[in-house]
Amino acid sequence: MIRQLIYLINIIFLPLIGQSQIIPEITARVDTTETSVKEVYTCFKGYINSKPDSLYENPFWNKNESYTLVENGMNCNRSVWTMFRGFNNSTDFYDVYHPKILSIERIEINRFLLRVIYNNCTEGYEKHNPVYITRLYAVKNKDGEFKLENTLEYDTRNWRKIRYKFITYFVSPTSHFDKQKAREGIKFCQKAAKKFNIKKIQPFIFYITNDSEEMGRLFNFEYWLSYSTGITNVPTREIFSAFGVASYPHEFVHMILSPLITNYENTNMLINEGVATWCAGPTLDETYDSALESFSNEIRDNDTLTIDDILTSKYRNKYDNNPLYLIGAVICSMVYEKKGIEDVIKILNLTLNELRRELPIIMQKESWKQVNSEIFEYIRNYNSH
Ligand SMILES: [Zn+2]
């Protein structure tokens, strides 16, 4: 009986003595005396205080959407896929980036658009602000309750939808669908699959947007300081491109090779990005050869550089990840030359520590240090002509 009583007391008091609630600020434009606006505000407040970082069906989110995404191992809120990175949890994130609601606007009878700005409140970071402006929908369900929704489905409902072989293209109104480019993309995928002995390419979706802002909106970002121009999300079988063209070989490689990766938790970014860069260049507008040649010129006189300097970002480019991607690509190309495709697949499935141990053996070197020397020597002497 006593134990039960303690349990009850815990249930009643724990939430009160636990962490304090995060109260989102509002701008003068948000009129919470209006009933629906107040309800949307309450829904958002409930959401950010209900473990938005956790992989579960958040009670403040659209049920169908959260069910499907969580089933696929993804958080129900697409912006969370990138926002909380580098933080232990959402509470730590909101401590630094306090949410401020810019506007709650009705866009349809039961649909509201909620825009929230996130500024880094740490002293000295002011010049980076804002870091994000997110946009979410709050939609009233049949029980009269507001639930949050990602913008992707509603915003792409009128986009041109084309199916060709194993790709379903969603083409934004500002992008042009070029059949020839689509054919080239399909051919590239088939060639990549053949190279890696993959028998059948599983279908996937390809969102073609015209710039990174338009692409960001599909991830609920109206503005993202650290933006992206290509994203592949294997669990939902989606590729996003900001280049407005019907082909994106680098991202295709990530998708095509996904069945070869046995455990994504264990894999390493160096070889994952390396293999895509080796097959298709670091991004859509740069080939492997030309990127490697520039990198070769860049480091020709630097004889102290190590792979670890690049892995730890001690050496990096300001606006791209080319050094990391190209080191990975060179490793893949050398392993392929020495051992063949099976060993490239093998290193794709290693953790970084395992790679440090295995790579010298695969490359017939005595140590990781010797692997370093061989790779940098190859890059410094690289000339595509
Ligand atoms: Zn990539």
C-alpha cells in the first residue's frame, strides 16, 4: 500500500518538480486572444515539451504522419532530422535556441501555418542569427484538435509527378523536367548497380527543387543557416535535390548502395561519402577528377596533413566537405584497384576504428601511418590530364 502511494505521489508530482516547461515567446503579430491561434500556440507548446527528440508517436503530431515515419525509424518532424544534431537532447537545444513564434496564420479553414525563429542566445554568436526559421502546419482533425504536420505533403500536392522506371519524380513548379537528363540518371543508376553487383534497384522518390531554400521548405525550414543542396534519406526512400535537374548521380549512389550497408549506426561517413564521390563527384556540379585536381593543387606543399586532421575538421574548406569526401573517394579507388569491389563494400560497413585497423591490411601496408603517406602521395601527384 505504501509503495503504491509513493508511486501515485511520483506520478502526480514528478512532472511538477521535473524540468521546467519551455514557454515559446511570441511576436506582436501573434494574437492569442483569437481562439484558434491560442489552440495552435498550445499545441506547439505541448509538442516542444513532449520529448520532440524521441523516436515515438508524439501526441501533438498528425497521427498518420508520425505513424509512418516512426515505423521507418525516423522522427515525425522532418526538421528535427538535422536541428538537434550535436545536442544531447531537445531541452539542451532549446536552452541555446529559444523558440520564438513569428506568426500563426490561417491558410485554409482548418489549416494554420506556424513560423518559428531560432536564435542562438549564447553571447558572441549573434552574427550567426537566425540559425533556423521553421514552418509547420497545425491542422484541426475530426475530433476538433490541432495537430502539427510536416509541410512536405501539402506543399508538393500540386507538383508535377512523373514515374519512370524505378524513380518517382516530384518536380517543383520552378524546376524543369528534362527527359534526356532523367534517362541519363536512370542509366547511371543501372551502371552503378552493376558495378556493385546489385541485381534489382528498389524504387525511390526524387524531389527536384530549384534552390536550397525551396529544398529546405520540404524539411520545414523557411531558412536554414547550414543549408544543403542534396539529401538522401534511405529509410523513407527519398532523395532531395536543389539543382533543378532530373538527375543527381552522387545522391543516387547513396540510395543504390543502401542494401549493401548492413548497419547504418555502425558505418562511417568517410567511406560512405567517399564511395559516392568516387562514383559521381562530390556534388552535381563537380566531377571527381576536377575536384581531386583542385585538392591536389591545394595541398601540394603541405606535407604534414593527415587523414585525422580532415576527420577532426582541423583541415577543412569553408563552404564544402570536399577534403573529407575526396580522401574517402581516393581510399575507395585504391582499394578497388588493389582488391576489387568486394573490399570496397567491406570498408563501407566498417566503423572508423575498424577502418584504421583493417585498411592497412587491405592495402598491404604496415600501419595506418603508411596508409596516410600513400594516399597523400597519390593526391599530391594527381593530375587528371
Ligand atoms: Zn553524399
